[in-house]
Amino acid sequence: MLARTIGRTVVEMIQGDITTVKADAVVNAANSALAGGGGVDGAIHRAGGPDILAECRRLGGCATGDAKPTSAGRLPARWVIHTVGPVYNPLRAEESARLLGSAYRRSIEVADQLGARSVAFPAISCGVYGYPLADAADVVWETLAQTLPGHPNIEKVLLVQFNMHAYDAYEAAAPTE
Ligand code: APR
């Protein structure tokens, strides 16, 4: 396990299934329709149950780079924060980076507004949406460094990687201790 302190927040990285992680808020890699899907989205809806999708249907979608909360259904969490990462576009890499950073920043802002003390993130956009792991990892660590100092009530952020490739890429990009 990797751990870094950023501001007043301990950022830990683990390998595992985010639906089993105990955190106040679990971030979902959703689509802009909030319609459910595969990957993390599918896992969260399968494990959390139908209440989550029923709430999603009342949210009117979510813009790329934004984040919206629902309850967590049967998950060991209080909230699911649905965020929409960008579909990676190599011809517009800066725009993709800006939108990915926004997805993490908005998720942290929403978690803080909810009163969450711990937030678990999957590797947003690094699956179906095709974001290269090393590039995404740089954006994520940079966004956490810029955002977390402004949210001292967030005591813990957990980066939950589903496989070793992602874990290794995010470890390589982590700030030096
Ligand atoms: N726990 C943690 N991480 C997971 C899990 C899980 N249970 N399942 C998949 N992952 C990882 C993937 O390996 C990838 O690294 O989450 C990362 C994000 O992959 P996706 O779930 O494909 O999300 P994303 O790339 O953001 O694409 C979102 O996929 O499922 C649809 O509805 C979703 O349209 C949206 C799109």
C-alpha cells in the first residue's frame, strides 16, 4: 500500500474492488446519462442495488467533469458520488486532462459538502474511456495536490486500483515522500 499526506488529507492507494471498500463516499466512473454501464459503474450498481439507479434517474444526467451524489444502497458507504470523466482524445489531450482533473476536483467538493471524511476513487476514465494510465496518474496526483489543501475536512482519500498495471502507473506518478 502507498500513502502520501497532502494538506490535512492522507492519500492511500490500494489494489482491490471499490465496491468492498469502506469509505463515507465511493466515487463512480459514470456516463453523462447516469444510466449505469459496465466496469466500475456496473459493479457499483450490481453491489449497491436498484435504489442507486432509481436516484440517478432523478438527477437529469451529469456533465463531463461534474459530479452528483446519491445514496449508496447496499454498499458499505454512505454516498456514491457519480462523476463523468472524459473519453480520452489524443488530439485534444489538454482538454481531456482539464476534464479529468475537474471530475476529481468536483467529486472532492461534493464529498466535502456532504460531510464525508473519507472518499474512495477508482481510476476514472482509465477503462472504457481509454485514458492512458500514466497520463491520467499525472493529472490525478496534480489535481489532488491542488485541491485537497482546500478541503481539510476530507481526512482520507483512497485510490482503489483494480489491477497491478493501474497500481504501478499511479505509484510511479506519486509525489516523492
Ligand atoms: N473496482 C475498482 N476499479 C474498477 C472496478 C472495480 N470493481 N471495475 C473496473 N475498475 C477499473 C478499471 O480497471 C479502470 O481502471 O476502473 C477504471 C475505470 O474503468 P471504467 O469502469 O471502464 O470507467 P471509465 O473508463 O471511466 O468509462 C466509463 O464505462 O462502464 C461504463 O457507464 C460507464 O460509460 C461509462 C464508461
